[in-house]
Amino acid sequence: MKTLIGGAVAAVIGVIGLAIWFDAFLQLLAGAIPVMLLLGGCLALYLGFDELKDTWQKDTGVEPGGSGQSESEAEKYRKENEELKKQLEELKAEK
């Protein structure tokens, strides 16, 4: 109940304050809108560029956020993986 009464009083005071300082409110709004548009635009540019970069990496076959391993290291691990698979198949065949 206290919250309801406090909220009603705050709303009434806010409406009165807005009526009294309407010109100041419009000045504040006029200054805040361009800043919000600038920050929102910068955020949209950053997110769009990040998405575009991920698309480029998928097209070139590089995993996004990869560890930066060279192709020779990747090939080495690929060969090692194939050898381990062969050994596993041999062990399964022995059983």
C-alpha cells in the first residue's frame, strides 16, 4: 500500500514538474536525442561489422574465433587423428 501511495505521489509531482519546467525538459530532450542516435548508430555499425566479419570467415573456411593455428599444425593434428583412429580400429578388431 505504501508503494502504491508513493508511486502516485511521485507521478503527480512528476506531472507538475514537467508542466513547470517544460521548456527545460524539451532542451534536455533535444540534447539527449542526438547523443542516443549517435551511440545507437555506433553500436549498430559495430554489430554489423562483427557479423560481416563472421560471414567472411565462414566463406574462407576459417573458423570464427579460431586459435590462429597455421595450416601445417592443423594438418599435423589431422594426420595424428587418422593414425589414432586406425589404432582404435585395430584394437577393436583384436577383440
